Amino acid sequence: MKISRISVYQRALPLEHPYWLSGGRLKFEVLDATFVKIETDAGITGWGEGTPWGHTYVPAHGPGIRAGLETMAPFVLGLDPRRLLAVERAMDMALPGHLYAKSPIDMACWDIAGQAAGLPIADLMGGGSRTPRPIASSVGAKTIEDTRAAIDRYRQRGYIAHSVKIGGNVARDIARIRDVENIRREGEIVLYDVNRGWTRAQALQVMSATEDLNVMFEQPCETLDDIAALSGKHAAPVSVDEALVTLQDATRIARDGIAEIFGIKLNRVGGLTKAARMRDVALAHGIDMFVMATGGSVLADTEALHLAATIPDENCHAIWACQDMITAEIAGGRGPRNINGHLHLPETPGLGVHPDEDMLGDPVAVYT
Ligand code: MG
């Protein structure tokens, strides 16, 4: 089987509400999504998606994905999409780095490999837990009252996992954490996501002042060096997501004891093939995981769900999915959707959901 054609689509995915990253630093209202259709000489077609969470969040942006695809396409055409490692090597040779541009091709090839094998991707990867995965909400509020209201709105949709965005004001952060812990229900999973918003001193202030609560923090400071400098000075479990980019990051975090949790963002790390290695590093070192779609449509959510289904249930806290935050519908309601705050693994071979092509417009590029 050979890759015979790669078609690239661009689609704006508007957010239901404008989104402010922790501390109100960064605002955006629409996601720039890139969809990739890979066709083969065997008649099997696979789909991938790359949707950065705005272009101000981490070094990734929609036009960069499309430029990267233009550079990599000639090296990927003609390869067997089921040989994921050969496709990965071809991309890494053609364009070192730029992991976020590679994930849509990796995803489409896994989709094809799954269809060819007659298995959902998670099963083909050797996992395939059918335990529904809780979806983590995104609570971007600033005041105590707004935070309560946002959590309530998600609870009404069945959510039991919440990513509460903090950072920017130490006193307010401490007050909001204490209030959320007061109203937290039995069985609810709450992650306090700082999105790199604290200095080292601010991180230690908040983490010390909330030590009695034993809460989880995500990405408290900008870099792994910063987060490493905090360890041993507080008792809180820490998740790293934005600074977990390469396999070398993962091994360093594990070896140096920088974090207790990986937040694996599939688009950020370059797709399922690379993410699976991080998963194995995590499992080998007693590190639990959140899996995150980074952003995007139901396709990106489904990719995250497949990886999550390859993680033992007890080591996978939740998945972060974007589907309840965007107003565009590109798959006619198909694919895994929020059912009482959870996503259920599709039984369809491959990814398990494809977009409606007429919702994507004409391709912006076709490579043959
Ligand atoms: Mg995060």
C-alpha cells in the first residue's frame, strides 16, 4: 500500500466564548484548524487534524502546519502508511523539529493502518480499554463567583474532571483554590492549571499556602528548569504539559523527578507515534497521565481518546477535549461525543470518525 495523494484543508473553528489563558494574558476567539486527507492506492483514506490552541499559546500555528506539510509531502508520498516508523523518520529527515506540523500526517496514517487491520487505533496500538474517559473541563474564570458558575455549568453536562485556570495573582489564586476545594464533590478530579503563569517565587507562595489541600498543579512555571527548581520545596503533585515536547523532555522529567504527571498534548508532541513513547516512559517511572487534544474538532478529541485507551485505567486521570468549546460541526455529530462528561471509544476500524468534506471547502493544497 502506498500514499498516493495528500489533500490539505483549512477551516476556522470558532470558540463558543472568547478564551483567556491563565491570568488573562492571552485571548483568542477562533482556532485555525488544518485537516489532512491521505489517500492510498488501496482505496483506503485516512484523516488527520492539526489545530493549535491559538498561535499565542505555544510555538505552533496553523500557517506553520500548512507550510510544514508542503515541505514534507514529497518525502511521504509513496510510503506505506502502515509503516508508521518509516513515515515518522521521513518527516523527521525532511524537517527536523516542527512536531506540530507532523501530527496530522501521523494521525491519518494511524487511521489508515487501523482500517487496513480492521481495528480501532487503540486496539492496533495494543491497548484498547473500553472504560469511558472523563473529559476535563476548562474553567477559565477569574473570580470565585465566576469559577463556581463555570464549574456548575460543566457539572450540568456531566463533567467530573475540571482544569481550573489559575495564575497571575497569588492572593486570588489561593482564594479560588480554597473555594473550589470547599465545593469539590466526592470523585471529582481537579487540576489547577497555571499555564506557565507564575514566577518561581509565586509558585512557592501558592503551593505552600495550599499544602494542606494536597491539590495537583499543572505547568506552574515557564520551563523545566523552573519547575525542577521547585521540587523538594513543596508537597504538591505537578503535571507538565506545555514543557513536555520531546522524548528527551519526558526522560529528563522522569529521571530528575521534576513532575508526577505527564500532560501529553498530541499535536504538541508530534502525534500518536511519539506520544506512545512518552506514555511508556511515564508507565516505567510511576508517572500518571492526562491526554490532551491541544485543540480542534471531534477528530482531535478522538485521537486523544485512542491514546488514553492505551493507558491503564488507573494511570489515566482524564482527557482534555475541545468539542464542547467550539461552535463549528464538521462531522455531522458523528464520533465520540460528550456522554455525561465522558468519551466512549469508537468500535469502527481506524480513527472512527471522518469529517464531511463539504464542511471543509476546497483543499488549500493537493500533493500527488
Ligand atoms: Mg495545561
